[in-house]
Amino acid sequence: MKKVEFVVEYGNDHPSLERLAGMLNRTLVGTENPVDSVGWELSREDGVIRCQFPLGPGPQDKKSYCDRVGRVLAEYTLSDQEPSLLRNLFRNRFSLKDEVETDILIAEAVTLLDGEPDIEESWMGRGRERRLQKLTTRFSVYLENNERLQLDGFLRFRLSDYRAEVQEAAETAIEERLMEKQYQEFMKLLKSMVEWQETRTSTVHVLHSGGHTFRLLDEEMRPLEQEPAEEGEKPNDGLKMRFEEEQEEESKVVSRLLAASPRQLYIHTPEPDSQVIRTIIGIFGDRAALYSELPDIPAH
């Protein structure tokens, strides 16, 4: 019976090769001629995995085996090589030393890669299954015309577009992580400022009817006057640096609350989990109380 031989090699990374050999051996399960086939055998001496598959009379038989092997190589690339590629990027390109932070960034980058697409014909963001199908096709087509595959070289030279998308995800994860750190530091600064500054208003009610609609009332449920910042004090300046990318109305609300510096803050909102509400509570801490219903406002 005619056979086809595949050889897969990946340097001297024996543990990785052992994992791959195990994955490849599972491709024999369910084949039409499992008895006639030979299991994938790992040679530690030359760092390769070999296997022979029995071929039927038609060309589709070889394609079927190539598709099976290509699918496994694609799964291996996403599960084993992609995290390694990201780790190398974070270590070498971004000089990260903290292993815990690196692991977090790897997870965030993979989440970005597995998300919904923003750009047509892009590897990034098409979801894991679609990325898996693309890699499967690339590996399968190569194996139909070649019986030896050097996995590291294939990933480096024949999947440059895929590597570029992985790098883009790593860069985005780094940027988002940096923005989050800056935001947390900024929140810490604002909270400290609230704790140390002198209170200027006894009570402020924040009426949030949803979305970006806010009303600020004083202790008598009258509209809160917008006080200009005192000389040398510019609470708006720093806020706008952070909140300009958010809704401008939300930025103004937080700025006015900082300027009013209330002793007690009552927040009435049907959306307690919205970003601006969480920001206000994060800044004012124990001074803030949350209510799910809007109060009855007396006529003045």
C-alpha cells in the first residue's frame, strides 16, 4: 500500500515536541486504516517527529491526512506557540521582567486576538475558531506539497502576517495596561485630594437618570451653583486630561463635585455599574451613598 511520510521538527525543545507528538497521535483515532498506520514517533536525537500514513487510490486521501495534521499544527500553534511568542515579545521588545504581569498581559493579548473583528481580512479579532481555520489551511496546503515541515521556520517566515497580528495585540495590551495604571494612579491622587481638602458644601445630590444625563442639587434640592475654581486651584485641568476621551458631560460632573467638595454625597441612579458612577464612588469613598431611585423634587 502506498504511504505518505510526514516529518515535523522544532529545534531542541523536547517538552514542546512531546506535547505535539501526543496531539498528532490523536489524529490516528477515527482513521479508516488505523491498524495500517504508524504512530507519530519522536526522535530526541535529531528533534523531529515522524509518521507514515497509508494512502488510498484517490488524491483526496492525502488531502484528508494533510487537513488532519494541519488542524493539529494549528491548534498547537495557538495553544503552545502563541503564548511563547507573546512572552518573548513582552520580555525582549517591552523589557518586562515581572512574570505575573507578563502572564496577565499574555491573557489580555489572547483575549484581544479572540475578539470580534474590527478590520476586514484581518487575522486579529476574528475569534479563535476562524484563526484556527486560517492556520489549518496554511499548514495543510504546505503539507500537500512538502513532506518535511520545520515548525519554527514556518512560523517565522511563512506566517509573518499572523506574527504581525500577534505583535499588534501585544502592543495594544501594553497600551491598555499602561492606561489602566495611569488611571488608577490618577484616581488615587483625586481620592487623596478629596480626603485632605476642606469641605465646602454640606450635601450634594447627584441625579443620574441614565446615560450621560446628570443634575446636581444642594441639600435643599436646589440646582447646585457652579463655582469657579479659586486662584491657583484648577480641578478641571487634570480631569480633562483623563476624561476628554469619555463623555464631556461626565467629566464636568466629576469636576463640579470636586470643586463643591461635599461632606455627604447622595447618588441617585438606575445604573449603579456605569463607569462614571463607579468613578465618583471611587473618588469620594465613604462620603458617597448610592440609591436606585430618583427622589421627588419639591417645587421652589
